[in-house]
Amino acid sequence: MIPILRTVVGLLSGWLVARLLAVLTRLHVNSSGAPKKTSRRSFIRNASMGAVGVVLAEATAGFIWFFWPNKTGAFGSEISIAAENVPAIDALPFREAQGKFYLVHNEDGLLALYWKCTHLGCTVPWNADEQRFHCPCHGSIYLYNGVRIAGPAPRPLDLMEVTVLPSGDVKVDTGKIMTRSAYQPEQAVSYPA
């Protein structure tokens, strides 16, 4: 995608520069074909307009470069979880920091719960004492399967797509986040014991 974009920008900028140079040469030649003498006023005007143009071009390029999103980390791509890291049924959730999810294993199978609270987007940690997810910001409480039982959150924790490989390893696609209104057993992906 980026090489194509560079090519298109290069072609457009080359065309634009050629057109500008053609206009400038027409301004400096009179009808007889002899070059015009440049007055002091024209020289100062052209120099100042050129300086302003260069500064605006640099500011625009800097603005675009600064605000262009950089893909950092593994979030948004597929992440592999080794079979030894897959939790047992109702065991402590496996926390994947790069992918921003918890892998939980209930009787129905595996769920990859996006750890962002559905209320205001806070990171929801697992509370091992109560066996629940607690949002520290506004007190939303979620069960092991991500269903909201208390607090201002409007729905359960979102899910990410889970694929179980024949080796027992698990792939979680952090780019496919699904919302839900309740827990249904079909949401879990069965995992061989």
C-alpha cells in the first residue's frame, strides 16, 4: 500500500512542479520572446511567496507525518497462544498483554475477552479473590465469561475471534472484535482436553 501511495504522490507532485515551472517561464517572457527584466518589486514578491510556500509545505509534511498512525505491538493482528498457556476449565484467565485480552476456559470452551470495559474503555483486571473482573474506574463487575453483573457498563465484555489449531495451540485474532448482548454457549470455541 505504501509503495503505491509513494508512486502516486511522486507522479502528482512531479506533474504539479512541471506545471508551475511552465507558468513561471511564461511570466518571465514577453510576447516578442525576449526575457523580461525583473523589477525589484517582482523579485521581492516572488521570493517571499516562495519562502511562504516552502514553510507551508514543510508544515504540512510535518503535520501528516506526526499524525499518521503507526502500527506498534501485536494488537490488531493474530496472536498465537501455546497449548501450555491455555488455562484449564475455570482456572485463572491467561492474560495476553500484547493482544489486550484474557483467554478464559469455561465448560463450553474458550473465550478471548477484550479487556476494555464497555462503559468508558478502562482496562478491566481479574480479581482472583472474588473470581470476577472488576473495572477500577466506575465499578463495573463481570463474571468469568465476561457477562456484566453490576455497574454502569451497558453490555458484556467484547469477544475476539478464537481458532484452535490441531496442535492444541490457539490463535486469537485481535483485529476481529465482536460485541454481544448476553452470553451464549455458541460464543465459546470448544477445546480438546
